[in-house]
Amino acid sequence: MFPVILIVDDEATILQSLSGILSDEGYEILTASNGYEALKIIEEESPDLVLLDIWMPGMDGIETLREIKRTTPFLQVVIISGHGTIETAVKATKLGGYDFIEKPLSIEKVIVTINNALNFRRLQEENRYLRKKTLEKHSITGSSPPIQALKRQIDIASPTNAWILITGENGTGKELVARTIHQMSSRANKALIDVNCAAIPEELIESELFGHEKGAFTGATSRKRGKFEEANKGTIFLDEIGDMSLKTQAKILRILQEQKFERVGGSRTLSVNVRVLAASNKDLEKEIEKGNFREDLYYRLNVIPIEVPPLRNRTEDIPVLVETFLKEFTEEGDYGRKTITSQAIELLKAYRWPGNVRELKNLVERLAIMTESDVIDEGNIPASYLSYKPAVARADFLNEDSFKEAKRKFEKSYIAQKLSENNHNISQTADTIGLERSHLHKKIKAHGIKL
């Protein structure tokens, strides 16, 4: 919400005048009178942008720029100079400077340049995140009726500012749905800040969400902006909201209602304007009945509910998902182009996929790496994925001349299925099917089941 700008200039009048003007524009201002001081402030305060004078005693602007880009390459730096030359401007640009402004400064140009630089930084952050999530975008690839219905919901809900609660099992692509909604919204040019509520320790949740001031607690060596502040005018995605403690839920509810908060250790009240997307793999209504989730928070978040279907309910999408994942994995790695047979696809379509699209992606990567042939067939599918063979495959049991052989095949399939359901935990599987652990070990070995 409050971009922090570091002004570096050895002229006190410049520091004073620019600080006053930019503060009035809503920016938080830090100042330094030389390059050494600037580098120290950047390390401690992590500003969003630097206005850097070229001509300074000691370490000049070019040297300072070079060091900034070495230590914090994504920090935007705008060069200002009263003795600008084309040569200096070209050199600064080559070193990573965002723009070059000559003195005497035009305030309008300074403000426009700052806004452009900050927008450019946000785009860089978005692009880095999107590259990281390339494979996960295919979680909603497909044309099955459940996916078509999901896409229609996203198309309708995205352009609004309504808050959305996304539910679904682990691995179905809830985060992708949230990112798609943001990208299709009027806030797409602002930040999408994601928060994994299950991964943040209880004692750090306030600092993560609301930020803290320097010295607010042991280890708070510098000021830190929280997730809500970073998401101002954009979107915040609260993933696995059902894993938050009741204490944290109360604090979240307050900021959602008032859109105001204070940093930990601070007294200044900050106002934000954020769109909230939340997700959970839990049945929150049941969690409310158990006393684990606040009913008022649930209704605050659940303005528009969107449920992401599990993969087992959209198996007709498996062929295109597999082909897409195979193409990307083989292009990224040195595995060679690989195809998969229709028989192997049928086996995958018959599996229940407790880990959903994420599990399918992991399996395809495994097959791309471990299959020596250019063609992946049913013989390459791990035994644990043969638990739910189609009816035609099950008919093999009936065509066996030997009852003993049919029994052996069924037992192998049954054990492989139960191992998969229990995440290949032998002790847990043994308890589930009523066998001694050692006895189950022997059967796994006898049937050649791969763990």
C-alpha cells in the first residue's frame, strides 16, 4: 500500500524538497546522503525503489548502482543528475537503471517515472511467479462437464470484486483457480499476494500478515511490510484458511471487516483495499460444528463459493493432461520426446487419484524420466496405479484356467490398491487389511509390488 522510496543525494535541499513532495503523494520516504549509507539502508529496510544521484563524493551513483544490482537485482533504480550526458545515461541503463532524469527535476516526470518503475517491478514479480507455476496451470485444462462448469463460474465471478471461497481436495488446483480469477479481474495490474496459512507458525502469523516495525520483537532488525499491505488495491489469497487457529481467525476477521490494521509494534493505523480469495481442503461447515472455525468468518469469506472437482470426477481430461505434462517435461529435461499408449491411458483413467492433478503430474514426470523407451505403455505403469483396472482388464481374472492364478492376481491388485490408499505406509496398510506387518512384507515381496 505504501511504497517505500529511498532518495540518495548529497544535496540536502534536494533530499528535503523531494521527501516533502513524495510524502504528500502517499509514499514512505527514506534518505541517504551517499552511496555507502544507501547500501546499508537498502539491506535493512528493503525499499521498493531508489532515486539515485550520479554525482556524489566517495562512491558515486554509477558505483552505487552497480553494487545495488549485484545484491538486489530486482530493485528498481531511477538515476537523477544535474550533469547528465548521453554516455552516462547509456552506462546507467546498461547497468540496470530503470530510467534517467535530469535536474532541475520536473515533479510530474518524477512521479510518472516512479509509478512506471513500481508497475514494472510488480510485472517482474508476477512473471517470476508464473514461470514457477507453469505446470500447475494445467490443473484446469480439459473439456469435461465439471471443468466446463468451473470455467463458467470463474468467468462470471472474476470481473467482480466479490470475495470467493474456493474448496476442493488437495492437488485439485485451488491456487490456480485463485490466480486465474485475479488475472481476469480489474485488479490484474496490481499484486496477487498468496499466504499459505498452514505453513506460518502461530507466533509469526501477525508479523507475516500485518508486518512489524523495527525492534517490535527479538529478531525484528528492520521494518517489514505484511501481506495485507503488499496486497493493497490488489488481491490476497489465503490458502488453507481452515488450518488457522481460532485466535488468528479473530484477527483476520477484524481486518476483513474494517480493512484497517497496525503493524506489530506500531501505532499507526494503515488502511487497505484488498479483494480476498480464500481456499480450503476441509469442509468448513463441519469445522464450524466441531468448534474449529468461526461461523462469522466463514460467511464473511463465502460470498461466492467455487468448488474444484477432483480428478476422479473428470477422468476424460486425463489424456490431454498427460500429453501436456509429457510435452513440458520432455522439453525441459533431456529425456527425448515420448508418447503414451491408449492402453496405458485407460489404466490411468481407471485409477482413483487421491492426490488429484498434482499426483498425475508427479507420475508423468516419473514416467518421462524412468521409461527408457520412447513409448510409455501399460507395462511402465507402477503396480500401485493398477489398483483400479477397467472392466475389460478385470475380465482377465475370469479367463484364467487356474483358480489359483486368478486368486494370486487379485491378491496382488488388492494389496497394491490398499498400499496406495495408505500412502505406501506398510504398518498402516497392515492394520487396515488385518495382516501382521511381517506377513504383509512377505506378500509384497512375493508379488513383486514396487513401493
